[in-house]
Amino acid sequence: MWWARIQQCLIDPLPNGLPPGWKMMVNGLGYTLMITALAVCLGVIIGTLVGMMRMSKRWWVFLPARIYADMIRGTPVLVQLFIINFIVFASVQADKWLVAVIAFGLNSAAYVSEIIRAGIQSVNPGQMDAARSLGMPSGMAMREIILPQAFRNILPALGNEFVVLLKETSVVGFIGGMDLMRMGDIIRSKTYEAYVPLLSVAAIYLVLTLGISALLQRLERSLSWGRAK
């Protein structure tokens, strides 16, 4: 019985000329990973800038960063995705993957900014004072001395943000993106079988998150070993 369901959903060609379910899931998985990777890069870049702005003593630098972080963290990611798609890009024919990357990147940046800020503050302030006393500009000291140490401290939190972002991309289908979750739902609607496609999608997400967590733990141990040496 179960083999017949698996064959119907994943092996045999689907109705209306669609390819077998496993091919659709592979395509959806590639779409999901692409969006996640690009959104993480965008989120780290913007989040680092916002996090450093939040540490500024100038109110006109600190306040916009604070408002941005509070607004993003205070609203659901699905609402932000809809705003980017149906308002910001309402008059522009933008690809759905690009809309998703921007929406998830901006969302992730708000959380990354707090992670970056906490990581920088965890570094002994004497490190910056020592660098400045040696004649090093503050920007170079931050880039060469403070940020590398902060990265070691925030690596677990950044890894967790990456995993969370990967799972959040499952809502891309609401704006027409052909991600992994959307492909599973299409298979379900064409075969009238919910168990196999949805459980397969859940299993793929589980394997991805566990694999990423294992890689990050290994990286964290290697960095800790290098610091101990």
C-alpha cells in the first residue's frame, strides 16, 4: 500500500504532463537553497551595518537602526513578504526568487544586527583601546581585531539564524515561488495524496537542518581548538 502511494507521488509522472514528484522536489529544493543562501548573505551584510549603527552614540545614526530592527522583529515574516511583493514590487515584474531574497534578507538582517551587536560588546573594550594606542584607526581596529573575535562568539547564534531562515522560506509559495514546500503541495493537489509528499518535505527539511547544525558545531569546535592553541 505504501509503496503504491510512493510510486504514485514520487516515481510516476504526475497528471497534466508534470514530471515525477522526485524531480519536482529536487527543483524545489534547489530553489529553496538558493533563496536561503542569498538571503543569508544579504542579511549578514545589512545586519552588520545595522548592528554597528546601533552602537553609535549619535542619535541620528542609532535611531533609524533601532526603528528598523524593532519594526522587522515586531511583524511576521509572511506579512513582510507580502508587503515586498504586493506593494514595493507592485508595478515591477520582478522574479519571485528576487522578491523572496530581499524580503528574507531584510528580515534576517534585523536579527543578525542584534547578534552582531552582542558579539562586539562581548569583546573586551581594552582590545580597541590597545589598538588605538598603537596608532591603528578605529575602522581598521574593528575590522582586523574586534570583528574576528566577535565572530567566534556569535557563530552558534548565526548558525541558528541560518537554520531558522531556511525553514522560514517555506512560505515563498504564498507569492508563487516554486520552493520545496510549494512543490510538495502541488504533488498533493495532483495526486490527492497528502501523506507521502508532505512527510517527504518534512524529512528533507529535517535532514537539511540537522546537517547544517552538525557542520556548524564542527566549525565551532575547530575555532575553539585554534583559540586554545
